[in-house]
Amino acid sequence: MMPPIEHYGFNSNALERYQDQLFEAIAKAPNDERYRLIEERLWDEVRTIERRRNDNLAAVIAGRNGGSE
């Protein structure tokens, strides 16, 4: 099992290896399973991006309020 993408942070080499493993696994899956895996992965990425955006917005708001939320 592959570790979650957050484990790698922004290390591009590790992230690239992770994505290669993901795409290799998808390529070996049957067609309907491929679609499900791709869709699931895309939604995971969307949720990760939303989480990071919300964390960044919370930090900006906290900074504007003098460190208190």
C-alpha cells in the first residue's frame, strides 16, 4: 500500500515516484475499475487542495486578527 500523498510533502522526486506507482496500478486494472480508481484519486486530490486552502485562509485570518481567531 502506498502512503498518502501528504507524507511526501513537496519533495518532487518522491511525489513523482508515488504518481508513477499510482498510474501503473491504474493501467493494470480493468476498464471500469480504472475509472473508479482515477475518479477516487481525483476527489482525494480535490479534498487535499481544499484542506490546504482552508488552512492557509485560517492562517491569514488569524494573522489579521493579531494572532487570535
